[in-house]
Amino acid sequence: PCAEHAAMMRRAALAIAAAALSPAAATEVTPVQKVIELMESMLAKGKAEKHNEQVQFAAYKQFCDDTSAGKKRAIAEAAEKVDTLKADIEKYSSTARRLTEEIAGHDDDVADWTGDQEAAKKVRDIDRANYDATHKDYTESIEALERAIEVLKKQDKKVRQAPSLVQVASLQNLRLIPDDVKQTVAAFLQDEPEAPATAAPEAYAYESQSSGVIQMLEKLEDKFVEERTALEKEESSSRHAHEMLMQDLTAQIAQAERDREEKSATKANALQERADATGDLEDTTSTMNEDKKYLDDLVATCEQKASDFEARQELRGEELEAIAKAIEIISSEAVKGNAEEHLPSLAQFSEGMSLVGLRSTASASQTATARAAALLTERAQRLDSRVLGAVALRLGADPFGKVRKMIKELIVRLMEEANEEAEHKGWCDAELSTNEQTRKEKSEAIETLHAEIDELEASIAKLTEDIAELSKAIGELTEAMGEATRLREAEKAKNAATVEDAQEAQEAVAQALAVLKAFYEKAGSATAFMQQQPEAPEVFDKPYTGMQGESGGVVGMLEVIEADFARLEAETKSSEAAAQKEYDQFMEDSKIDKESKTKGVEHKTAKKQDQTQALTVKKQDLEGTQKELDAALAYYDKLKPSCVDAGVSYEDRVARRKEEIESLQEALKILNGEDIA
């Protein structure tokens, strides 16, 4: 009761002070009526402000709940994204390490296969040199035998002569001529007559000896031709095997180099993805930490605001109750003045700012000739060979002519054809293999490019969405900061006006007190003087000393009013400092959040531009690769007639040509009078 009475007295004193500042009002109503009027106005205003504060806090609490839920959801999504990004970084790092090892393996394979190529080339060079030397020896020996046989055949078989047998003697210097042949030739040359002979028996003896040497040399020539032919065939096979080996090694090296390039590109891509993921991780972690700080600040601010709201509502209730009791005691109505505008609204100075919540050979008999012709005719029919048929017809038409030479030439031509076809087969194999590899590579590249294009398009769409969300959040933050600034400026102006009014009121109350105190001091002195005068007539019962009893209460109330205005000034200044600090904290947090989101927009925009450029390059690569694949397919269609769609397989043609050569060789042996198995 005492506290309530004191509060009532202070409110009433405020009314009296307001009345004292308004001379016009003083002439219309009494100071007590002014106090009652002021208290009733305070009561109505207090109820309205209490209701408005409840509505305002309900909206603020909804903001706190919605923003807190949104931030918690964003933090949870960011934490999940951080875990995903860390897993992606580890995956890209693991992929880069694995590809580094595989690239090193390809480098080792290329080095080994290159060494194998060099070794094979050295062996091939040695084999080729040996073949050239041996082939030269055979060719020189065959040519020397042909010259010696020609010289011996030109000798007059009836007349004994002393021919110049230098060509025959030269056979003894050849490496491939067997020792027994050299001995026979030496013995033949030692038996040579030194002067022309006239005795016929001696000439016939010479002719018989010369014929034997010719037959021996002809057989040796045939043997050398066969051996040279076999040597050439062996050389052709060896060369073909070497070419196939080199082709295989070249293809393996090329494949390894392609694999290395692909894996190098994949590794570079993995490292780039890791760098991008690391950047995203840093951005996401930074944003998440800022959101956590913002959430912590928001929760603390909202809790503090809730506590303040409860305390303010309780205080407002008590104030309204005290005012009602004061009105009841004084029994009067509304009041106006400085107290009407400022004192009741003192509890609302802090309510305006709810800011923290806004955050990618010759010589054979007719029988031998017939046998040879029969053999060739039978083989021609069996093999359906026009070549063997033509030789058989030629052999029957001209049995003692140049058939044996023709057979030899045919054998050589067929072997040349075999070599040419082997070379063509090797060329076809190489071209087809290269073409197949090209088609395979380009098809795989097209599939990879399609996948990379799809991935880039999806990433660009996601970045566009993220940029839009961040831009929206930045706009909301900018708007919130602008609204906060507007509210702060309005509150600051209001507080300044309140302080100014309180100071003016204090001066007015001080003046009123000075007037009253001076008056009552003077009245008291006058009374004491008058009591020393002679007594007045009885009609004046008591000497007049003024309204001393009432004056004491009024002066006390004015002193209370003066103290309340001083308190109003101090509390308004304190409230202004707290509101400015809260505004500065909100603007700093919002600025940091805005800068973070702006940095995120810049990073994602740059990344989107890079990926858009990469997408354009990938589409150009896809178009170029598709053209290369189409060219490879067209070249494959061009290779088919000569390399694939020949009608008879290469193996069948080789087997048929081999039988033709063997048939011609057997016919040649029959014509030479040799037995054949």
C-alpha cells in the first residue's frame, strides 16, 4: 500500500507539473483535476500499448520460430553436404592416386615395348644382312653355273679344241660350290688338251667327259635355284613375322599412350573436381558456421526478448493497476502535458527494435613331258587353276621348247604374287586394325562426351538454382537491413525528443518549485510579524497565514515530478545506447552474412561460366569426334572390297597358290628326270 501510494503520488505530481506549465489551463481547472485527467489518459494509453505490445511480440515470436527452423534446416543440409563433399574429395584423391600408379604402369609398358621394338629391329637387321649375303652367294653361284654350262655347251662336240674355260675355272672360287664338284671341275680342267687334235677317238672321249660335267653343273644349278627359292620364301615369312610383331608392338604402344592420355585427362578432371569440391566445402563450411552463429545470436536474442516481454507485461499490469487505484483515490479524470507523452511510454522505448531475426629345265624325253603335262592337267582341274592348265597345254604343244624356263618363271611370278599378297594382307591387317581401333575410340569418346555434357548441364542447372536462392536471400537481408535502419532512425529521433522534453519539464518544475517555496517562506515570515502586532478585533478569529497545509503536499509532489523527469532523461539515454548497440550488432551480423552469400554467388557464377564454356567446348568436341567417327566408318566401307569382301579367304588363296607352286616344281622335276615322291 505504501509503494502504491507513492507511485500514485508521483503520477499525480506529474499532472500538477503539467498544469503548472500551462497558464491557460490553470484558469479553467484545478491542479487535482489535471492529475486525474492525466492518470485516466495514462490508463487508456497503457492498455492500448500493452495490447499492441502483445500483437507485436506475437509477430516477433513467429519470426523467431520460422527463422530458427529455417536456419536449423539449412545447418542440417549444410552438414550433410559437408559430409558428401568430404567423401567426394576422398574419392577424387583416391582416383587421382590410382590413375597416377596406372599412368606409371603405362609408361613402364611403353618403355618395355619400345625396347622390344629396338631389339626386334636389331635381330631383323642381322637376319636381313645374313639373307642378303646368302642370297647374293646363291645368285652369283647360279649365274656362274649358267655361264659355265653355256661355255661347255658351245664346245665343238666332234672336234677337240682347247677352249677358254675361265668361266668353268671360276667355279672353284665360289663359297657355295661343294668340294666334290670343285674337285671334278679341277680334274676336268687338268685333262684339257693343250693343242688341236686330229684323232677322232680322243675328241669323242673329251665330249663324253664334258657332257658329264654339264649334267653335274645343271643339277647343281637346279639345286641352288630351289635353295634360293626356299631362302626367299623363308625371308618373306621372316619379314612378315617381323612386320606383324612390330605392328603388334606399335599398336600396344599406341594403345598404352592413348590409355595414358585418357587417364591423364581423367586424373586432371578428378583433381579439378577435387579442387571444386574443396572450394564448395570451404564455402559450405563458412556459410554453415555463419548460420550457426546467426542462429545462436537469434536464439539468445529471442529468449531475451521473451523474458523482457514477460517482465514488461507484468510491469505494465502493475502500472495499470496502480494508476487505477490512484484514480480511485483521487476520484477525477484525464490530464495533459509532457508527462502524458513521455512517462507512460517509458516502458516501450526498447520495444521497437526486434532486429536480430532479419539472415563436363630343260632336257627330258617325251615320256617325262607327258607325265608332267598329265600332272599339271590333273592339278589344274582339281584346283580350278587357269595357270596350271595353260602350262599343261603349252607343255603338250611345245615339249622340247622353252617350257621348263616358263615353269621356272611361273614359279618365280607366283612367289612374287604371294609376297605381294602377303604385303597387301599385312597392309590390310594394319589398316583394318587401326580403323577398328579408331572407330572404337571415337565411339567411346562420343559416349564419354555425352555423359560429360549431361553432367555439365545438370551442374549448371543446380548452380543457377543456388545462385537464385542466394540472390533472394541477399535481397531479403538488404531489405531487412534497410528496415532496421529506418526503425533505428525513428527511435533515435523519438528518444532525442523525449530527452529534450524531459529537460524542459525539469526546468519548468524547478521554476514552479522556486515560486511556491519563495511564496510560502514569505507567508510564514509575514505571519510571525503580524502576531507581534496588537490583537485584532474579535471578528478576525485567527491571523491568515495562507494554505500552508495544502502547500506542503503540492511542493512534495512537484519535487517527485522533477525527480521522475530526471529519471526519464537517464532511462531514455540508457535505452538509446542499448538500442544503438543492438542495431550495430544486427547490422554487423547481417553484413557478414550478406558478404558470405555474395561471395557464394560470385564463386558459383564464376563456376557456372567455366562450366558453360566447358559445355560449349564439349559440344564442339562431340561434333568433331562424330565427324571423325563418320570418316572412319566411310574408310572402313572403302577397305571392305579389297580387304574384307574378297570372296575367297586369304588362307585359301595362299594354300591354292602353294599347291600351284608345288605342282609346277613337281612338273619341273619330272622334266628333269628326277623321281618324285
